[in-house]
Amino acid sequence: MIYLLCFAFSIFFCYLGYKNENKKISNRIFSILAILIPAILAGLRDTSIGTDVEVYLTVAHKLAQNYNDFFEYCSILDLEFLYKAMVFFVTKIFGSINMVMFIQHFIICTLFFIGAKNFKEKANPIITFSLFLLMYYNISLNIMRQFMAMSIVFYAYKFVKEEKFLKYLFYVLLATLFHSSAIISLVIYLLYKICKSKHKYLYSFFVLGILILAIVFYNPTLELLVKTGMINAKFMRYSLDYSVADFNYVDTLIKLYTLFITFFQLKKLKKDKDNFFYTLISVFDIVILQISIFSPQIMRLSMYFGIIALVNVSRIITDSRQNKVPLTLVTYGIYLLYFVMYYIIGGAGETYPYIMMRK
């Protein structure tokens, strides 16, 4: 299978780059190869791979071919500004929609790769990046705008740990210019600050309750914010249809596994001051996912917590000593099973089977 083969080569080059970290040239070559492989795979695909490609990317690409005035192009296309700009200028320079798909995934994979390396002291970047490929790469071929936003948030996560709010805020606002859902990632910073307080348990439950209420009553909350002028009226296009959706048992199981190993390793990781934070992230991830029963779109919000949970899983495996090998094997086995169940059998995002671009 082409996906797993490309993942294997990407992880292999990631490993070589990690092992040659002190050799700048070798490290850069291997790191670029690790990023290029999944980016090229994304760029060579047919436009039928990924549901949203035909929904908005092909439309944006065709408009970019037909319009020379960027601002006129922007006025016609109702998408986030930076995403429109990326599509427009890449189309004007290269022409091909496949180059647009390659470049957007080169950006996504680069930021996730760098973001994984930012925490190499506690979380092995090879594990973090490989889990991203298995869990999120295929869905990123579908919800491309959101994953460009998520990759920026993931890169900026280091500013949360450094408690540099203004820098983190800058990157979050930058991410919203690719997909407005990125604004929810400000909750991540709030949770980190809460975990430093004396009343962290009380504050955590309070924030979780507020978030649940805001999501369950998303439409009236959104209408109120628009009426009071706090947000732009264009956000109403994200109004949710609260029809009953299917229970996402595959995602739920893998997130329960993350929560389980977090509690399982809690005593062994007691010296790590971020234990409570990562536990809280896992709780938020799974709770928001369950609310997606009301609308599939809510599941997308949980992904901002899910990408941080990847660092947590990597951190747990990296810190394990006595049970490191079995824990690693079980984790990769579960993520592989997730890939098969969710993408191959479940057909999520319409990314399987892989079809190469037509000439």
C-alpha cells in the first residue's frame, strides 16, 4: 500500500536525520527527504482524493487561473485570506493544481516535523511525527485549510510551554487566516496556565463546562457574538447542523488508549510537572469528540487537542524504561489498526484507494 510505504520511508529518513543531528548537512538532507516524501505523495494525487479538494480547492484554482487581479479574486472567493493568497500565487507561478497540493502539504509536513523536534528532550520526534502520519496525514488530504492552520498551531505549541502568550497569540491569529477554527487553540494556553495554579482542578472543570456549553449551544452563541459585533458575520457560515451523527468509535477508542497510558504511566512520570496538563488535554480531546454526535464538524475542533496529545504519547514512550519495547509495539499496532479501520475500511475523507493524477 502506497501510503504505508511512503510513511515507512519518511520515518526512516526522519530516523537518519535524528541520528545525524550533530552533522548539519546530513541532518538537513535526511530531514528534507522525510518531509518531501509525504508532500510529494499529496502533490501527485488525483483531485478525487480528499473530499474537500473538489469542494473548494479546484474552485479556488480555476478562479485563480481566470483572474489576474488578486483583490478581485479575493472578493469572489469566500475562503480565509491566507489560503486564498497561497492558492492564487502558487497557481500564477506554477499553473498546476498539483503544485498547489504539493506546496500546501510541504508546509503542513514541515511545520509538524519542526514542531515534533521542538520537544525532542522529552518526546522522541520520530515517534511524534510517525504518529501524525498514521493518524492525521490522510485526513489532512481532505480538510486541507484546517490542517494548514493546525500545523501552525502545532509549531507554535512551544510558546505555550515557554509561556510566551503574545508570540503564541500571533501564530494562532495567523492560523485563523487559513481556517477560523484555529481560535479554539487559545484554550490550550489557558489550560497550561490553569495547570500552574493552586486551584487547577476547580478551574479545569469550570473551563471544560464552559467549552461544552459553548459547543452544544454553538449556533446561539455564534449569533450573539455576531450581533454584538465581537466577531465578523462571515463566521455564520460555520453554523452547525445539529442532526444526530454516527458515534465515532474508532477515534474514541484510540483517544481512550491515550488517556489510559497517561494514567498508567502517571506515577513513573511524576517528576514531570506537565503531567496534569497532558492528562487534561487528553480529557478535552475525548470529551469534545463525544459532543460530535450532535454534528460531525465538532470533531474537527477536537483535533487541535489531538495533535498535542501526540506529543503526550511520544513523551510517555520516550520516558518508559522497563516496558518501553512492548509499549512501543502496542502503540504502533493500535495506530496502524486505526489507520486501517478509519481510512481503508471506513473510507474517511475519501483518500483510499490512492489514485495518481491523470495526465
